Amino acid sequence: MTKFGFLKTTAAGLIATAMLGGAAMAQEVTLRLHQFLPPPAPVPAMILKPWAEGVEEASGGRIAIQHFDAMSLGGRPPELMDQARDGVVDIIMTVVGYTPGRFPRTEVFELPFMMTNPVATSSAFWEMVETDFQDNEYADVKVLGAWVHGPGVIHTQDGVNSLEDMAGLTMRGPTRIINDLLSELGAEPVGMPLPAIPEALSKSVVEGTVIPWEVTTAIRLSELVENHTEFSGDAALYTAAIVMVMNRDSYEALPDDLREILDAESGAELSAFASQVMWDMDAPAREIAVEAGNNIVTLDEAEVARWQEAAQPVIDRWIADMDERGIDGQALIDEARALIEKHGG
């Protein structure tokens, strides 16, 4: 071999070694993200995975995020918060109310007819996380995002056309506050996470459920029930609070520059983005029900006013419960409403 050939071969070897070394160094941190929805659902497909790709790109490949959908790492949806707290996984996404009463301040956003615009409400939610909730009920974890879904809709076998039609209905509800609302409206609430809905409906454990349009596609709800009830006016019957949180040790173990990147890709921007995506996906999901020939009822403002009046005891009970916990519930309501209005709701 000529001297030039030897040098060329050696150079190629050094380049290959450097490339391999760079690849080995590129992923300094691998984070596991666990959540309860199936991969095609809008939240994992259109929020969590794009967010993770943004983090990976911004970090130059030094952060890698592995996705574990549909509880594939084990456990049940109500256990996700503990999985993040205890370091079973690094990051989780969950509905806050799947752990009833554990995050009472957050429940302010789930109160009946509180939410007027999901994006504005999510921005308010995130602001209260930063100023209050993170240091109180989320002190054991690091909150990366906090948002709410679009207007909650009633989906039933036989239809709900008025307040009186709620009497005696067995209805699935997702959280403590929403179940209390269903009960106050005359229904018999059954608490369960979203993945349990199809079996509960098919076995007549429940006669209906409340969920936003967006997630009906994940469980093919339009094939399970034929009637859907919406509410006119600015305020939604309900919404549910959703968070993405990280194990605190995993977060604090990140190098400073990677922690800054993660923070920049999360927080207020992620919260508003996630809510907007979920809200945007309400319309195509609703169209599936329309194309299936299902019956969609929109209650007029006079009827909605009757529901608002009927729901007031839920708010009163929540304030009393907060007072017993040493939390000023009315002050939280006033702050949440002011922030929602501030952010355009």
C-alpha cells in the first residue's frame, strides 16, 4: 500500500470512529413517556410525538424520548401520576382527575360552565401552575404542560334533549367534580378512565358517557351510541384538566443546557398548543357521527340556563370542600375566571 493509500485508509477509519463516537454521544439522555391513549389518538399522534420531536431536534439529538402508549409499561391510568413521582417512568400524560381529590386546586378548571374557551383556559391553567400549583399539589413532580380539552359533550344510547332526560341515567364520568355534576343533574355516575368506556357501553354497565368530540375517534364511540348532546352559548358544560409531568429527579439530573431546552419546548407554549389541537380535532370527530347518521341535539340558551342553575350546588360544595382543606376556593374561582378572560376567554 502506498503512503497516500495508508493515510487515506487511516483517515477514513478516524472519521468512522468519530462518527460512531458522535452517535454514541448524541443521545446523552433517554426519557420514557408513558400514557393511556392508543397511538392513533390525537393527543399522542398530534401533540406528544411532535413535542418530543421538537425536544429531540432542539437538543441536537442529545435527548431521546421513547413513547409507551396505551399503558404498555403496565398499571392502570390512575397510577400514572405515581409512576412519574416514583421514577417508574420519566414522563407521563394523564387526566388529573383520574386520582380523585389529590389535586384539589386544579379542579377549579373542571367546575361546571367554568371553561369558555379551551385555549384561554389552558393558558390560565398554566399560569396558575407557575404561580401556585407547582409548589403545592405538584411539588413531587415537574409539570411540563397543563391544558384542558374542548367542550364536554353528552353521548347516550337513548338521547338527552332536556335536563329531565338525565334522571336515572347511568353515566360514565372521568373525574370527581364531573361525577358530582352528573349526580346533581339527576344521573347515576360511574367513574372510569376513557379506555374502559367501550366495554362498559357494550355490556350496558353505563348508558352513556361524557367526553369531548376529539377523543370519540379513539374508542369508535359513534358506533356505540347514536345520540349526542351539545350546549349552546359561550360556556361549556365541563372540561377535564390534563397534565404532562416529569419525575423530579429525572428533571433535575439533566445538564443545565438540556433542562433549559426542555423548559423552552414545554410550559405555556405546549399547553396552548395541546389545547388548540384537541379543540381543532373536535370538528372532524363530530363529522364522523354526522356521516354515521347519528342524532346530534344542541340545547338552546334557555335550556342551558336551567342546567347552569342546577349545577350551582356542585360549585358550592367544592368551595366548602376547599375551605375545609384550608384553601380559599372562591379566590381560586375568581382568579381562574380573571385569567381565562385575560387570555381571551
